[in-house]
Amino acid sequence: MQRRTKPSGPAERSDSPKQARSKQPQREGRHPVRTVLKWASLGLGGLVIVLVGAGVGYATAMLKGLPKISASTFSNLSQASVVYDIHGKVIGRYTSSGDRQPIASVDQVSPFLANAFIAAEDKTFRTNIGINPLAMARAFVEDVTSHHIQSGASTITQQTVKLAVFPAQQRDLKRKIQEIALALKLNHILTKNEILTDYMNWVYMGDMGGTPVYGVQSASQILFHTSPKNLNIAEASLMAGMVNNAYLFSPYVFPQNAIARQHYVLQQMLRNHFITSAQYQSAINYPVIKHIFPAQASANTNYPLLMVDEITPRVVQDLVKAGLYSTTQQAFDALPTAGYQIHTSLNLSVQDHVDNVLAQDQLFGNTNQLIPGTKNKYDLYNAGVTIINNQTGGITAIGIGRDSPKDIQLDQIDHANIARQPGSSVKPLIDYGPAFNLHRETAGTWLPDVPVQYPGGPGQKPYAPKDDTLTWQGLVSVRTALVESINVPAVETLDKITPQVGTSYFAKEGIPVGATTINGQPTLVKSDTQQLATAIGGMTHGLTVEQMTSAYTTFPNQGTWRQSYVISSIDDRTGNRVYQVHQQVNQVFSPQTAWVMTNILHDVIYRSDGTAATTSGSDISTTFPGQYISGKTGTTDTQGDGWFIGYTQKYTAGIWMGYNNHERIPTAYYPLKFTLWSDIMKPLLTKYPANQPWPKPPGIVTAAVCADSGQMPSTLCKQDNAVYNEYFIQGTEPSIVDTAHVLVDYTVYQGKRYLATTATPASQVRTGIFINPPFKLPLSAPTMMDSQFVPTQPDPRGGTVLLAPTGGQLPSAINPPSNVNAVLATDGSSVTVTWGHVPGATGYLVSRSTSPSGPFVTIGGPMTQTTFTDSSLPPNSTDLYYQVYATSSQGMSDPSAEITVHLTAPTTGGGGTGGSGGQTGNTVGTPPTGNQSGGGTGRRTGNSTGSNG
């Protein structure tokens, strides 16, 4: 664009000669009033000189660093802001590419458009000096008197300077003074028509079809499909009105506002004699909105959703935070022209891999579900992903979700940035982590897993948490509770430390009360910090994948949380840094707490009973065998949300999976999150394998623990083979000898265990090791450990309960019978059971059951022979199970191996044909395993000489 320099005129000077006056000297005191006026005038003059000098000095300071401008400054229309990944690869550009077509002069636009801008924005444009002192004074008075400026003070020349030289548009006094100075200079450099041309090229016309549009040429083509030269009065006044607030007066977004503003512009054009009354009325009646064409969307990036959903909101927030703009809308408006260089923590190679994994429809199979209430709309089984570099806090990649196949309802939700119920994934963050840190619990602490109710709030029902399996284990260690994700112990823990204390750790982990998604949707609210349901993820709104992933980086960082970020820095078009991320850093847990928690969460993946261990062959432990990966699962009560957050020393990756409409996740789809995590992390774990053990901080000790109490092993605990080694924060290891294991005399009568009494036959009295729980078990809730608890009822045959042996030693046990066999008679009417002689035995008992799990009922004995014929077979049976016991003066042995007899036809009370006996092994308890310092030594079922009987 050719420019001509406006010639400058001669400097103004005064032609009036200086007049000298001859004054007669006056005697002092003759004219006191005149003397006072004289000195007052001198004083006032001095004050004016001082004030002028101060003003000049202040203005000089304000003008220090004033940018240099020339004609080319304004012909350089804009510079796109560019977003880079961590290695300098371009993610996207904020540009109006294809939508900014500059005009060369005002001759290329309709005179109605030029006059509409002047009437609406700067009525004195043709005659002012680049600024309008009267308008500025009026605006100052309005601001002082009403604190609200009703009339504009910036001229078109000033606005052109602001758009081209100060795209940040800071509203401080220094910037305003510099803007005025440059407007005065610009008025000498360029002609009025050239200034107006630049203004119409630089001005922001709004977002059209998802693209920021600058300049009247592009706006006219998009809105009316015509050159600005051909605009009529109605069209020109509409476009001139839009620039005052391109969003508020957008004909696409707020057509009524656009028309109201257009009418104002037309009134100003009429008032300033740019149009006649007839033209005004014709333009008012013209249906301009009906003549507007729809805006066509255009893309300026290969990562549109990433740019729109994740990067742009952060960029504009950071620019406002840096003080460059007053609002995020102003920051957004400036991006296509400000020329910012935006540097991020994202790694495009990892980002591409995440996107590719999520785009594999075959990975998700037939997991889509019909949306309730519709006939042919389906909901995708979708996912949100966040990967964070633990060492920096920078977000490496973001998985927004799956692309939508053609036959699926369009899904453009940012699943990494929506609040969903986190389920059990919060347990390490607000339950056990705080309890460890406060030394209220350890990995070896034993907690109840039984039906329990907690008082509800005013007008609320009692809270009764349940486990996913709907079974109860009675007593579990914290390690097992976390590894198997058992709910009741977690609620018990939060109740112990209080919800207020537990959830206060959320704030330290970057999730304070009032936290929101990037777009301002609520996540953690105050009521979540006051209820026990939060212990297992029962929250009002939930949390986002980024929030959860960021919180989990606390554990691999030795208890320190570093604020996560995407935007690391922003430079302006000249290379000056205008924003630098400054992370918040909190010491959330002690290094010892973080290490012990990480050790337990390793078991979640690599222990056979861990919730992240599957049998599908595609679980994490199979994909990355022997690596040091820890993590936690989360599933909501309704199974509408599935979570897994896993971490190594270098990376933490969080995944949420579910449906937008909260459909229940089928059980078969549940393990897909582990496959997805493995597929996503495979390149990173190939490049950075997690082969090195977690650095163990000082203050971690190993101690032997009684598996049923978390206390120091007693003699009985050792006899019961219930000892294992556990890790502890130094000073929290057990210091009290186990009191849970006790000796009890008991008997088995009609398949049930009772306390032995004086009426119990001596041959049926047994002595065993049992657990005396520290709480009363609900009678209506049998647990998986019932066989290990002390019987609660005496022998129903009467008598007084016998005292257990003293000395804390279990009497020597007699061996159970071996070589047991059972043969079905040829006619199927009886079964003959035989066994080998047991040294020291004074007699034998035979018991039978119709189920392999019991109950077993004594049907023969005591007897001295080693054979017994069962001739009273129960009716309607297809399988019978037998056990044999040896008795002596010291009690009764454990049961023999269980023998199964298969019948070819159901018995009818003594009939049947043929059969054979088989022998199976007796089931014993499972030792406590899964700790890194060594497992337990196999233990008995809760008694040493008895059995389930």
C-alpha cells in the first residue's frame, strides 16, 4: 500500500510585539490592597510554574520508551499468535487467514460505510488533531461525577494507534498518554483518508464461523457476499455498529442488539448530515438481518478441539492474569493480531499417539449404548486422558475423547475437563494418605469391614456404605482395603480423622473448595467437605481428569504437589516475555507417607487380588511386568464412571471412562480402561521404563505384624501362622503385643461351631486359636472371616462354658486321618468310608454334607474301627461329601481330606446305582500377601485342631 507523507505546516508564532509599560514607583503602605494582589499574583504565578514543571516532568516520564511509528507500522496489519509444543512444533495459529483482505484506500469502500464509522466513532475526525480534547474532558468529568463514562473519548486516530501499536490494550495511565502522543504524531504522518483506511483494515469485526474476522473487506464478503464498495446504507450502518462490541452486537449471536446499535448509527449519520431523512427512513425499514449469509466455519489448526477446549481458555486467562487485558474476551480478540508466541508443555508426538489410540474403534468394540428415550441415538463409551510430567508439572498430552463415527451422535465434549464422580480413586488422597500423615493409621492397621450406619445430617437418612461385592470381610488391613478397594474401611478412616480434615488435603493437592473446570463449571463444593460419602467419591459434581491426575503427582514427587500447567510462557511479537508460569508448590504429605502409599498402590496393579489386576492378558502388570508402576482404580456405585490413575517416577496418567448420559458401564467393558492406559503409556514406558525402585526416604522401617490385629505378633499369632512383614513410617510401627488371638474350647454340633460346655462330650471338645474382634459383629451379616472369630453361643446341649487353657500355648494336636476312601455300594443304597489308623487316637468321628462348603453333620462315632458304612443316604442327593476326625484325650484333630461321592442318579432315601469315591484337598485360609518386604507363612482357618466341621 503506497503512503504519502503529510506535509507539515510552518510553526505558529506570535506577531504581537512585546509591550513595555512605565510604572511609577509606589510608596509602601499607601496601597495595601494592591500590595496584597501583587504578592498573591507572584505566588500564584510561581505555583503555576511549579505545577507546569511537575506536569511536564511527569509527562516526560510517561513518554519514556514511547514506541517509534511510521507509515509502515500501520500497513503491517497483523501478526498471528502461534502456539508451540515443548519442542517448538506448531500446534496451531490464531489467525484470520483468508478472512483479512486489506483495502488500499477509502475509495474501495462505500462512502456510506466511511461516514457511518465517523458518525458512530469520531464525529470530529475530519477536523481534529488526532485527539479530541473536549471529548476527553467530558469523559473525565463523567468519570469523576458518576464513575461511568457515557460518551466516547478515543478518536478514530487513537483507536488505530491502539489496534496497531498497543494490541494488548492495557488501561493504565502511561499507555493512555503514549496513545495520545502517538495519535498526535500519526495525524502528521498520514492523511485523514489514510488513517481511516488503516482503521478499517485493523478493526475487529467479530467471530464468524469460528474464525476471528478483521477488517471491513472480509466482514463484508462474509456477511453480505459483496465488496464493501457496494454496501447500502443499512448494511454499512450495521457493520459500523458492530465494532463497538463485536460479540454483543454480532448479528449472528445477538441480532436484536445488532439492529439496536444500527439504529443508533443511523441516527448519528442523520444528525451529522451524512444522510437525508428519506435515506434514514429507508435504511430503518430495510430488513438487513434477512440479507445476512451464514458464516462458514474454517479451521486453522490440525488440533481444533485441543486448541478450542484446552489451550485457548488457558491462554486468555493467563494473559489477563499477566495484566495485559481486563477481560478474557479482550484477550481472545487480540490473539489473531497480537503476534504472541505461546509456548506449552504439550508434546505433539505423545499427543498424536493419545489421539490415535482413542480413534481406534476396534479397541472399543461394540461398547456403544442406546441413549435412553431415543430410538437410534447412541452414546459412545468415551474417555478423557491427562498425562503429566511429574518432574515439571507440565501436562504432556490431553485426550479429549473419541471421535464420533457417522452413525453415532456427535460428541465434541472435552472429557478431560468435565466433572465426574471419582469413586474410590480419592481414597489415597483424602482418606488413607492424611491418616498416614497424621500417624492415625498405618499400612498394617486393621479396620472393620461390616455393615455400619453413620448418622445423617438434619432431615437426612443414616449413611450406610456398602462394598461393591456386597460381602463383608470382617477385619482387613489398610493395605488390603486399598488393594481390594473395600469401601467401609475407607469411610471408617475418614470418620476417624473427620471429613473436614481429610478433604482439606484436596486444597493442598490443587483442588480447593470452589474449584472449577477450565470453563468455570463447579467441581469441589463445600458440602463435599462435610460428608462421609466423599470418602469413596460420592460428591455433588465430581472432579476432572486433570484435577485427579495432578493430585496424584503428589505421590511420585515425595509428597510435594506442583501445580500442573499447559501454558509455560508467552512472548509478544518483539520477543519480550509477557507471561511466565509460576507454579504453586505445596508439601502435602511427608516423603515417608508418599513412599508407603506408593508401595501399597503398586500392589493394586501387581497383586493378584488388586483391583487393577485382570485375567484378560491385557492388564498393566502383564504389559509391563516387573516395573515400578503404582495406581488406583475408581468406580461409582452406579458403575457409571470408571477411573484409573497410574504413575511412575516420571509420568502420571489419569483416565476416566464412561458415557455422557451416565449409562451403567457393563462389567465386560470395565477392564478396557487398563488396556487403554497400557496402550497410551506404551511409547513413554518404552522410552522411559520404570525399572528403578522408588527411592526410599529415611524413616521407613520394616516390622513383623500380626495379620489379624496389626499388632506385634504374640505366641498364639505365630502358632496361627498369621505373621507377615509390613512397612511403617518410623515411630508408627506396632508397640503392643497382639491380643486379638485367643485360645477357645469349642465343639461342632449339627454342623455349627459352639463354645464347649461341661455338657459337651469330652471326645467332642476341641481347642483352637480364634480372633476376638474389637467390635461386636452384626448377627445378620456373616463375613468371610466368621470361621476365625470366637463362637458367640454355648453348646445348645447345656452346661457351663469351659475356660480356655492357660499359658497361651495350643495343646499338641493329633493328626487327622489319612488314606481316606469312600465307595458307593453296587445298588447305590449305601456308602462305605475307610481310613488309616492314627497313632494316639482313641476314636474316630465321621461327618457328611450334601454341599462341598458344608455344613458337615456327624453321622458316625465315636468308634474305634477305621471303617464306617453310611446306609441312610439323604434323599434327592447327587453328590455326598465326607470328612473323618481322630479323637484323643487332648481333643479332636483337623478334618481329613474331603471325600466326594458322585451318584449316578438322585437318591430316594436309600436307592441308587453304582458310584465311586474321589478325594479332594481341604481348603485352608489364604496368607496375607502383597507387601514388598515379604509375605506371610500360610495360616490355618482360625483353629489348630478343629475345622468348619
